[in-house]
Amino acid sequence: MVSVDACGSGLCSAPRHTVALSAGGTSAARTLTGRSVMLGDQATGPVTLLLRTPGRLADVTVTDRRGRRVAGVPSADGTRWTSDTALPAGGRYTARLVVERPDHEAGPEAPHRHLARLEFRTAVATIDERLTVTFGPEGGRTYGVGRPITAELSRPVPADSPGARRLVERALQVRTEPRVEGSWHWVDSTTLHYRPRDYWPARAVIRVHSGLDGQRVGGGLYGGPSRPLTFTTGDRVEAVTDVAALKMTVFHDGRAVRTFPVTTGKAGYRTRGGIKVVLGKEPLVRMRGDSIGIVRGSRDFYDLKVRWATRVTWSGEYLHAAPWSLDAQGSENVSHGCTGMSTEDAAWLFRTVREGDLVRVVNGYGEPMTPFGNGFGDWNLGWAEWRRGSALADPAAAAGPAAAAAGSLRPAL
């Protein structure tokens, strides 16, 4: 078992939390600052996350590189989480933790909860030093026009290797029907996102392919084979929440089809502003105040079974049925950060939207949605800022003999 600092990507500040990671009783091989924890090739059995600093794990969400949730169970005392089964070899996972601190450690104005993030990988089944790519979302499905493409690299390509980054980025080809302008953006050394300048066209076909196989990346690393990806987009569906007006309007291909009253986050729990993307839908989900750091027994604590919940952040922001707040809907913001509505409206919204559809919050008072780390906030970056995250953003750097030789590998814009 190895103890690692689980605070990263700006998701939490002081205090910093220590989490131990183990698999089948075997310790992780090593951990390096800014890189994933690698579980050794002798590690077998389910993975366990153990909080070693004071507090409890109020909520744990573990996803694989495609954003699919890993099933697991928490311990009764809230100090550990264990996956239901052993994780496959060659996988890369992100654990998003909501850590609740003991009251005596929190100042009078300090929040009781902290968001933490831990990335870990399971050892590959082969010793080949190959760089491969796993694309997301899952292929063969239809998504909303806001779902970015993700590319998870099997090995890091650091920012101080700009030539390697340019080579990798040129090799990740994106072709769309109809044709759109788009660009990759390096989120970190092992993750890239691709999006168009604007949203994807409705009813488009998107094909993604890696041309890395056999290419020398540098540092003794060679590109390996990767599975291509094809998916389609559906109609353009966008839900716009006007916080000040306390109403939501849903648009279908640019036409308003339904408007209804809502309630959003009250003071101290303001709903994040900006553009979000639907991450998934749950017909019934249990929501507890301690999952966002509200102390059990306090006036704000809640423990509810919630119907028709549409998720937009990993930290637990949903659009959902809130029959207990019907009197406030359309007149007052009383939630703990989610967008609440009548059961009828929530059921209709649940049936109307799909993963990747757009949710936009305007005229609000909360902090803006972050671009990465808590869902897909990619669209909150302007196009110029998004392009600055590309290794090919500098025309002088992208030109030259290397670019010409690899011209066929450049992504279609």
C-alpha cells in the first residue's frame, strides 16, 4: 500500500488529504509528482482507497478513461472504498473524492468538504514501451452536440517535450461529416480533448483514428496500435437555466419547446454558472447532505431518494425532481446547488436529453464551471484560449519538414 497526496488539478486547497491505494494486498509500485500512481504487475484483486488523514469519504466516484463508472462499495465508517471486482490490466482510472473534515478542524467560515482527485493505472500485460491511445466516448452510440472527444495516452508526453506533443497531436485524426473546424487541447500529460470551434453539428458522424502505430515518439518510446472510434450526434438539445428568472427553457434545434419554473442553489450553495454537458441519467438516486460536507444533524442536512436525476458534474450537481420545493420553484432559490423542478417536468427532461446534451446556466451568482476535472466544461473556454492548449497552435512550430512529412496525419479541421 502506498500513501499518496490526493489533491490535484486545483480541486482542493488546504488541508491536503492522504489516501492509501492497494490492490489485493499488494502495494503500488511507485508514485511521481504530476503522474498517475501505477499499481505493480503483481497487484491482483479489487482496488481499495483508504483515507489516512482525519475525516471521512463522503462520496467516491471512480471512472475509467472513457468516463464509465467503476462499481464499488464504501465501508460503514466512511474511511475506505473498495471496487466490486479486480480492475483489468492496462487501465487508467480517476477517483474523485468528496472528503469531509471533522468539525474541530474547520474554521467558522471554512467549508466542511473538500474535493480531491487521484489518478491511478493498472500495469499493462506486456513490457513493450508503446504509446497507445484510448478514445472516448464509447463508440457506436449517439450523443449530444456538446460531448467532446477524449484521448487518454498510455504513457505521459510532458509539456517540456513539444516536438513529441506535436507528433502525437498530428497523429490523432478527427474526421467529421459534415466538415467542421476543431482542435485538440492538452489537458495534462496523458489527456487530450477535442472539440469544434462551436458545438458539433446535429446528426453528424465523427470518426477518430490514431496514426501513431510504429512512429518513434522519442525517449525510446514508439507508438502502438489503438482502436479507432466512430460515433454520431443527435438533434441539438440545450437546456438553459435563467437563475435570476427562476426558469428553465429547453431548446430543440434552436426552437424553444418547453419552459417551466425551477429553483437553484441558495446562498452558500450557489449553482455553478456557464456551460455544462450531460454526463448521465439516473432514474433514482439517493442524495445525502454529508456527500457535499453538510454535517448530519445540522439544519441543512438532507437524506432523500430523488427521481429523474440528470447529472452534469462529477461532484454531484443534478437537474432533478424536487416535489418538496414546489412552492419555491419560480420564486426563490432554495437548493443546495442542484436545479430542482416538479416531478412532471423532471421526468420530461429526463426523457428528452441524452449524454452529451448542453446545459447552460445564465444570470446566476455562483462560481463558473471549470473547464476540466468536474465534468465537461470545455465550452467555457473561448476558441482562442482553447487553441492555446494545442501543440500545433504556433504556426511556426507546426510548420517545417516534420510537419510536411506527417501532413497526412494531421487532424481534419
